[in-house]
Amino acid sequence: MSEHQEHTMTSDRCPENPGISAIITTYNRAEMVVEAINSVLAQTRQADEIIVVDDGSTDQTPLTLSQFSGLIRYFRFANGGISSARNRGIGLARYELIAFLDSDDLWLPDKLARQEEYMRQNCHCLISYTGEIWLRANTRINQGNRHRKPDGWIFEPSLQLCLVSPSSVMIRRQLFQTIGLFDESLPVCEDYDFWLRVAHRFPFHFIDVPLIVKRGRHAGQLSHKYPTMDRFRIIVLQKLLCQSDLSVEQRKQVLQVIIRKSSIIAAGCHIRNKHEDENYFSAIKQSAIVELATL
């Protein structure tokens, strides 16, 4: 099936009032999740429901969130990871349009209004995402050129690094029915995996306005626990090669990125005398080189 054929599978008529489910996922961020919830409550277009999925917090999160009784739907589950939390939120959502918010991020007041209006005017759009403001240690920083957000068919640039922030997206429920949910076997890079599964079949619609605030350099970030993300990105890319509907060109692009990333990791392992890991990633690189030569 071609990209154009996939693109035209969606309806030309939008529901009059599809409704918005805001899904906030959190784990041991009692203070930050309060700020995240308040940024949703401050929207000029109110969410039709606010679902907070607590992924087994052991801090004061349950007690702290009692102040929002009647304003949010709060669910606490045993710790299962970010993918599990998002998937539970999707399963609990009642409305057609789904918007995620990580508990360390914030929405600016017009986020839902601008995005809903765009989705209403573009009925073929299954997923939209927005510009961002980045804070590091509460200081605003500029994004480099490599983080510039593309519009449309973003598969190739998305292979290099994760360009889409979960907190910036608005997704029609139909997309999950077509693509599936977040991969719960991945402790990190689950968003990279999901966006690539979407991007090789559907366009992303970019709203070039900063409508979210991403806050970094705090203790609860997963990147602190998993500093070498490219190891997990290679797992995602290997998994992607099992997709039977990748085009030949897309397959070549995936293999080229695997070769580059595995080469970098193998070189780093060599420097640190981690020879078993070096051999492992060198073998991945060689396998990708051999397959690329056959295409």
C-alpha cells in the first residue's frame, strides 16, 4: 500500500464535537505533576476529561492529587513503565482526540484550542504536533538545527533522533487502532518506536507555534537512568525491519542508520575495553551492511 493510499484512508468529514481526553502520566513527581495538571486546567479550550495515570508512585503523589478531586480522573497502578502508563490512559479515554502530557512538561494556555482547530479543519490529519519551549535547569535554551521540526512525511529525519515530543501531540483514536499502542517491552525510546511506526505510513502535521514547555535536567528523567539511548534506538530499528510494509527506500534508510549508530557504539566500547559489547555491535553493523548490499 502506498503512502498516498494510507493517507486517504481517513474520512473527509470530521465529527462535530469529537471531545478531547488529556492523559497525564506520572511517577514520583508530586510537585511537577501538580504544575502539569494546572497547565491543563488553564487551557482556553478545556479538555473534556483529564486522566492522570500514576505509575505506582511511592512519594506523596496520591495525597497531593487529592486537591483535584472532581477535576481529574485519577488512577494508580503498579509500576509498569511509561508505555504501560500511556497505554492504560488510552484504554481509559472516552473521547476521540487524545493528547498526552508528561508530568515534567507544561502546556501553554492555547495548546488544546489551536490543535483542536487544526484537526477540525484537516479531517485527514491523524496526528499533529507543535513547537516547543525548552527549559534546562529553569533556563530557556535555543534548539539546534538538528532539532528543527519537519512537517509531512517525517520518517527519514525521525530515524536520526526522536523529533516528536509526546506532550506536543494530538492523536485521533483511529491511529491507535491502526498502528497499535506503545511497546511496553521498551524501558526508553518507546516514543521513538511509536513515531517511526506511524511515520512510515502516515504524515505528521506540524503546528509551527511553541505550545508546550519541556523541562529538563531534573532528577526524575529517564535519560539519567539510561544515558546511552542509541543502544535502545538500535533495538527499535531492528524491530522496524520486521515491518513487512516498509518500502525498499525506507528499508535502506533504516539500515544506513543502524550501520552508523552501531559503528559509533562499537567504537566507544573499544575505547572503554568493553570488547564483548564491541563485538556485539560490530556484528550488528556487519549484518546491516550485508543486507543493504542486497537491496
